Amino acid sequence: MIRNNSKIQGVAPYVLAAVVLLAGMVLVACEQKKEGVRTMPTPEVTTVTISPEPVALITELPGRVVAFRTAEIRPQVNGLIVKRLFEEGSYIKEGQPLYQIDPAPFQAALDNARAALVRSRSQLPSIQARAERYKELLTDKAVSQQDYDDAAAALAQVKADIEYWKTAMETARINLDYCSITAPISGRIGRSSVTEGAIVTAYQPVALATIRQLDPIYVEVPQSRTAMLHLKQRLTSGALVRGGQTKRNVELVLEDNSIYPLKGTVQFSEVNVDETTGTVTMQIIFDNPEKLLLPGMFVRARIGEGVNPKAILIPQNAVARDHKGEPYVLTVTPENTVALNPVSLDRAIGNKWLVTSGLNPGDRVILTGRQFVRPGMTVRVASTPENTGTSVRQPVSATTAQGDK
């Protein structure tokens, strides 16, 4: 027992030293942790202050060029084409002869009707005199009632023949005029579907040629019914102020991305919605003196919707999205704490988003430092970059950068 106690007494100093050393290490670690907590700085962010500004809104929609007027040339009588009187692709004036149908059969019909009319008119005096004479003799019982009735019938017959041949002669004259096929409108004529020697029929389904009037010219643009309703609601609520309706406020982007030099005007919008596509077709008219716009071309029309007098714009890099894809921004409260604000976006305008809800004038939106903060944290706001806004004169179209609605 004495040996064991001596062994324990020999080990005790070492155990005590180990305990003291371990306690010291724990105290040092705690002190270092406390020092680390005390030295963590307040996160620094930069913000932009929301300031409403007037912004002109533009919608860019695809469209197709359509001729102002189109005339398909068809014969109105049967016959043989003896001449083509125009050059394909040339400019045609209204009333200009285009084709000549062989007039001989129609001239003969006119001459025949004219001769028959002359014959009937030559018979009228004698037949009329006989009928009048028989009428007087009938009173004296000098002729029978049957003889008078025959004379009266002959008079009525010759008068009817005169009217018939008058109509026949007019019809023959019209058909003869139809042998010369003329242009009903002025415009550019396309390819001819027939040549000299072709047999044509009246009102045949295949047109001989087509004339299109190119100045002015139409651009037909489909607009979705939801976009149309959205626009009308914003105009009604006062969120948009409509520009002058008489102004030429439609800009045209051509297939090579160049801008057409002349602006157009929305002429009308269809009164019904296409059941298949759910769109309403708008018709825009443009002057086309240089014939640069041709039917069938695909273009993009930038249509002025109006002016939002109190638009809220924020830089695109200030917007983040949650796990559902919904947009939000982080703002700094008056107490310099971070708040999360869900927002609704309308469209991109330049390098900014147009915000329709979720922000108010005076709100401070975090631009940089967002990755280091969380809602509820206290932050320090560094110097804020100037909010230069977006030019009202040159807004970016809605189609090229569409936001969440």
C-alpha cells in the first residue's frame, strides 16, 4: 500500500500540469474567438435611390408588308390574246392598255345588232300607221276585231324588237370594249401568266397579271389580345398618357436591321380577335416614294404605346431571382437594415428594368455587396452612384427585352 501511494504521488504533479495546460489552451481559444467576433466589420453596400421619371414606351412587333391596293387582271370575255402591251415589272398607270383580245367576233356581233335595230326601226312607221288606221276602221265596223288585234300585236312586237336590239347593241359594244384589257389602278405590274396566242375565258380563276400599288403601303402587324387589353387598362388607369393619335409615331426596322427613314401611322385595328392565333391585326400606313418597301417583306414595327409619367427604373444588375424564378431586390431601410422586396417587371429599357410594383419613390435598392448580406442585417451604405435614368427620346422596344408581368 505504501508503494502504491508513492507511485500516485509521483504521477500527480504531471496530471496537474496537464490539466493546467489544457485549461490554458481553452481559455486562449475562447479569447481568440471573442476577439474574432469583435473585429468582424459591418457589411458595406452601394445603393441607388428610386426616383420616378417620364418614359416613352415602345412595343416592337413583327409584321409583313402588304400592298396598299392589289388588282388581279382577268378577262371579262372569251377570246384569243393577240397582244401584250406592257413590260413585266414596269410601273403602270390607271387606264393603260395591258392586253388586246381579238375583237373581230365582238365587232361582228355589234354590227349585227346595229343592223337589226335599223331594220326594226324602219318597220315601225308602217306598222304603227296600220294599227292606227285599223283602230279608226274598227269604230266604223269596217274591219274585224281580229284584224285590229293583229295590227296592234305587230306594233307591240316591233317596238319590243327595237328595245331588244338596243340592248343587244349595247351588250356587243361593252364586250367589244372588254377586248382591250386596261389597268384598273396605278402601280407595279408583275409577271404575265399568258403570252400572245393564248385562249382566255371570262373571269377565269388564274389572273393574267397582278398590279400592286406601292405608295403608300401597308404593314400588317398582329398584336396579342392580352397585350392589347393590358395597354387599354394602363391608358384607362392613367398609368400611361397617350401620345397624339395624328402623329406618325411608328418606326420600321427592316430585315437588315436598318431603320426605314419615314415613320408610319396606325390606320386601324380589326374589330375581332382571330380565334386560331388569339391576335388582333393592326394596319399601319407608310409613305413609300422610293418603293423600298415591297409586298411580302418581313419587318418589325416599333409602335409608341404612350408615356409613363412616373416610371420606376432600376439597373438590371440590382435584380435577383428566387428558387421559383420570381424577381426581387434588396433594399436598405431608414434604420440601415436589409429588406427583401418582391417586384414585378414590365420590360427592359436600355440597361434597366421598368418596375410596375414592389418599389416606391425614395427606396434605396442595393446595387453591390448583395452577396454579403441577408434580410435583417445591419449594413453601412457607401457612396451611392448617380441614377442617370433612361432617355425618354430613345426607349428600347418591349420585344427585344421582355420582362415579367
